[in-house]
Amino acid sequence: MRTVYIAGLLALSCADPPQDEADIYLSAPARDTGGLPTILEAGIAGGGGAGGGVMVDTDGGAGGATWWCHPAAVEDCDNDYDDNCDGRVNEGCGCLAPERPCYAGDPRELEAPNAACRAGKQYCYIEFYADCQDQIGPSPEICDGLDNDCNGLIDDLASGCGDNSPPEARCPPHQDGLPLSTFMLHGGYQDADGDAMASATWRVLQAPPGSTAAPQPSDELSSALFVDLQGEYTLELEVRDEHGALGRCQTRVTATGHSDDLRVELVWNVGMSGDPSDMDLHLKRSPTARWFDDTTGDDCFYRNCRVCQADEQGMSAAEMEAACRAELAEYNRDPNTSPPPQLAWTAPLNEDDPRLDLDDIEGNGPENINIRAPSPGVYRLGVHYYWDDGVGDGTASLRIFCKGELVEEIPPTLLSTHGEHGTDGTDFWEIADIRWEAGGCRVDLLGTRACPRICTRGEAEAGGCPEGRSRGVRCP
């Protein structure tokens, strides 16, 4: 499993990733450009191709031009493009999210009507972005109803494209609901020439970072989408007629957490296909409570706080996850309800008590802990790297929502494994205190990005991770 992962990421686009263990868990500092200009500073007005940059006419041939990439530029980590014309995107940039869109060509190619060009994705690997995957650049124009060469013109062949009309794809209206719900997607096909439909394909164009949501089935007009994270999903239906012409439409699904005032989501090793590792989300009722305390119930985690108990039925990991997702989707069909709380922090068990919706035991997540109506107080958030199962070091990313709004997005942070099945030497990360006050919450991060508060599971259980230290090393 590890070999598959590393092989997929050998061509890392990192200019200077950390090399030794002392550096590898520290997040990347701000990049030093070495005095070189950014793409905006290196931009040159006027033509001539000076300096080897790629010039784009920006004023309809009136004599002005700007550069969308230039070899004298340094990659701008705040955009999604290739600034220095080397065919790579954001090489050497430290991760601020588990994934980001990317495109190595002219950004305007993505804006052409019905363009075949598509942005790809960069996934965070050991806190640096790997190469851009799955982007689609310009290709020779063919008669299919798309702008294949992304020049703003569709089927613009000198020989013409005959009189076949592309089919029309018809998408359902936009939908709103809760995370961990199943949305039905009923598409349609129409062809002015009366041509039969040869194929239909649903795909996700945009989703919250770390989502693995995918239409099932993807090759029929009617499909279904289980949304695993809070946020907006853009989907596309593509239909093809018997002559190869294509039609496309888009629809949107918005999953909001409005039934839960507090929601925390964890994803890890995003983009790693077949990841077998296991990270666990923890939420304590107070900073002074004990981690892993399932006797008094001070810590909500997989042993005492799960909504779904499918593993009691002797299923495999994949079967358990499918059963749990189906159970949660049934709970969430009604936006006015939610899965029941599981741990009585204040008797009786009611809406101010927590629940763990999903305990994902094999890779990527998500796991999420929710409280529908939290009591005033300070809750402490943590993540345990339970078992790498051969993967090695992994990165964890979190999002915290209060009253449906994203209030904190915690970038990928490296966790190491020094044991298995949650033994005392495994990594535990104390992340933040969530202060619930009248009308909302405040998130106080523990440690810093350069020095996260990480200790062993044994230390965390005994009394918490030492303040001002990361894996036993004193923070600067």
C-alpha cells in the first residue's frame, strides 16, 4: 500500500522540502524569494517575447500585452497557476489546505465557453504540494460540441463539422441539505436531431477540500451523491450522442450544518488512494478533563461517542463504512433532525451533548464530532494517530464550524507513528480550545503552526501534552 502511494508522488514539485526528521514535522515557513520578482512584479507591458515569457494579448490587438508566466518570476503561492513557465504549479509552496486547484497553462483557457480544458488538483504531501494531477490542457479541435483547443471557439475546423447538432444535457435544480446526506441526481437528455444517447457521465467538479464524494452510479442519467463534508459541491452531467457530439450542464448541492451549532471535521492523507491508516478525532468537555477517559465520559471519541455501531455486526471496514453512511443519511433526510447525541456530559442526554457521526478506520476520513446546542464552556480538541498500517507519517487537516459558519480552518499538520493500534508511543495532537459563549464561539489554537502541541498518547492520557513543546522539543 505504501509503495503505491509513494510511486504516485515521486515527481514532487517541491523546490526545497525539509530533509531531516528535526525539520520534517515543522510546517513550512514563509518562502524567501531570494530577491526574484513575483509574476506581477515581472510582468512586462508590450510585445516582442523578451525574456522568454509567455505573452497574452489583453486588449484585442491594440498593442498591449501582459505575461501570464515569466521565467524571471517566483511561484506565487496565493494563486493556482504556473508563474515561472516551468510547467509546474506552486513548487516549494507549503500547504495551507489539504488540496487546491491547479493549472499549468494560460488561466484564460479555463474560462472559454464549453472549454475542454480543466484545472487539476494538487494534494498536500508531507506539508508541501505535490505535482498537479488530472489537469486537461488544450488539444486539437474535433467535432464534438466542445472547444477542445480552448481558444474561445467551438468546433472551428476549416473543413467544417457537418450538420449534426450536439445533444442537450439537462440537470436537476440546485439542492440544499445536511452533510452526511444522500442527494438524488436525475438528469435528462435531448437531441434536436433525434440521435440516440451513447453515454452519460456524472462528475464532481468542485467540493470541499478533502471530500471523496462521488456520484453513484456515475454512468447513468440518474445518480446519487452522498456528501461527506459541509460545503458546496458543483456537479456536471455530460451526455454523448451516437455521433460523438457532447452536451454538458451543471448543478449544485449545498450541504450546511444548520442543525448543529458546533461541528468539527477531520480529514487526513487527502488524495492518497487506498489509504489504510486510522486517525481519531477527540473532543473533551473541558481543558482539565482526561483524554481517553471513557469511564466518566469526559472525552468524546470512538470508544464511547459513536452514533453508528455497525462494527458490532462483524462487518469488514468497507462494509461498516457503507452501513454507517446509509444510517446517517437516513437520519439526515429531514433537515430539522439530526443523529442523536451519544455521551451525557450533562444529564439527561439531550441537545447539549456530543456525538461522533463517523469513525472512519481506514483512511482519508472524514470524522466529525457535533453538538447541536452546546452549553457555555471551553471544549478541547485533539487528534490521535491511532495506526499508520504501513503508510508512515501522515497529515491531518481540520475545519471548525460554529452556527453553520466556518470559523477555523487548520492546515495539514504532520503526525508520525511510533507504534500501532493506539499504543502509548503514537502521536497525539492537542489542537485548540473552543470557547462557547453566548451567541457563538471563539477558537484558541494551542501551539503554533511551526511548533504544534504534539506528544505521545501516553503523555496525553497521563496529563495532557506539555505546553510549549512539540514531540519533546521546546518551541522557539
